[in-house]
Amino acid sequence: MAKGFDKHQQRHYILSEFGKDLARRSGSRCELCETAHTALRPYEVPPIPHEPHIDQCIFICDDCRKQIDSPKHRDNDYLRCLNRSAWSEIPAIQVMAIYLLQSLSKEIWAEDLLDQLYLTPEVEQWLDQLK
């Protein structure tokens, strides 16, 4: 059991090491809702690789984390922030934004945004792995 705990701790340590680079990349703003002056943490966009990699991470606030982790309690109005992040040039940000938008299938604005987006083959493949 200690071996599993050690691996878990090591993974979190590696993710925390990404913090400076993610803060620089994001301008110390949440990469989904663009909120500043709040605590931000790395989030690994599934599917989770065996070894943590910064290209699979986004830097998000606790409010966005709740939107991802609690699908039954998503706030459709809050997720309007995805209008910007869905256009990100960073694949991990775009994948998570589109994944959340796809969960809002009853929202006309979300459908319209999804229809406008151009997805690279890499992003499409990544999204297919999330389904």
C-alpha cells in the first residue's frame, strides 16, 4: 500500500513542478474562465498518461474544477466563459473546453460555438478518447 501512496505523492510533486511553467503560459489566469487573483492548480486532461506531461495539463481555478468534476451540478451560465477558451491554440485547453461544451447539448449558444470551431486531427482524436 505504501508503494501506491508513494507513486501518488510523486505524481503530485511532478504536477506541482509544472506550476511555474503553467503560470507563465496562462499569465496566472485560469485557462478556462480567465479568472485572475485566485488559486490555480494543474489539472491533467484525460486520458491520464502513465507519466505526467505538461502538454496534458491545464491551469484552472477551483470553480472550473467543480464544473469538470461535478457534471450533475454544472452551471450553464458559468460555462459561457468557454467562448474564449474553446479557441485556444493549446490542445489541452481546447479539448477540455470542447468536452464541457459537448455536455451542454441543450444550450443553443454551445451548439453554435461547437459548429464554428475548427478542430485539428490531434484535438479530434483526443476528444474521441474522452467519450
